[in-house]
Amino acid sequence: MTPVWICLGSNLGDREGCLREARRRMGACGLVEEAVSGLYETVPFGLIEQPPFVNQVVRGRWPADPLDLLASLKGIEAGLGRGDGPRWGPRPIDLDILLFGEEGGGTLDDPRLRIPHEGLAERAFVLVPLADVDPDLVLPGTGRTVSEHLRALEPWDGLVRSMAPSGASRPGPGT
């Protein structure tokens, strides 16, 4: 079983319920959850004229390769109502593989999937919940921890707001 970090996001419908259902379906596909961040309401990235997102990060273990995981996540997204739409547009669910491999150090540059996830180190809406589960994880190719990257992005207040905790393994930044 290989370690994996996945970011979940939703900005349409029952956002929190959609994240719960996505996590349930990921487990049914074989993902073993190890840690789950709190929930964070975030300002949309890209197309700004849309509802705010709820984001969360899950650290888990996956029994197959990253492209198999991608196929499972795409199936879950489709099953939860995600269709084609504009890049960075509104969606009921978005499931992104952030990191894959021991210590999050695996890399992949495939037309279907890039690991680590593109822009990971510059996006507070990902780094804040990632810091809940692994603040001291060093991001591949940077030599800096999640917490160090997050500090470099400050101030991110107003972009990411903590919601009710959902069983995070560690207190989140700012809590």
C-alpha cells in the first residue's frame, strides 16, 4: 500500500455532504484513510465568479499505481455529478491527487496526471488543510515543509476560513 494525499473540493449543492460521500466511495474503491483535515471554506481559484469551495485533504494508502487511483477518482467524480465544464469552474466535486509515494516524494509526469500536483506549493486552499495532516512533510523538489510553504503565502486570511473540525489528526493552522 502506497501513501497518497488527496485534496477534495466542492462548491455546488451540499458541499460537505458531497465530500463525505466522496470519502466513503474512495474507501469502497480501496483507499485506506489515515488522516483527514478539517473543513475549510475557500475563495475560488481561477474563475472567481462562483460560489466558495469547501476543501479537505485526506492522507491514506492506496493498493495500486497512481493512474489506477486517478481512474477511481474520475469515476467517483462522475458518479457524484461532475460533468464537463470550464477549467476551474464550479463543480459538485473535485478530487486531486496531490502527492503519491513514500514521504510524498513520488513524481509522475504523464499527460493524464502530474505528481506532485501542479501549483501545490502556491495554493493556500490546498496547503492549509494539508498542514492539518502533515505540516512537516517536505514537498518534492522544494526542500521546504508544508508549513514553510504556507508561511511564505501569508497572509491568506480571507482566502481560507476554518469550518467546524471534522476529526483532523492535528489542530489546523490558525486553530
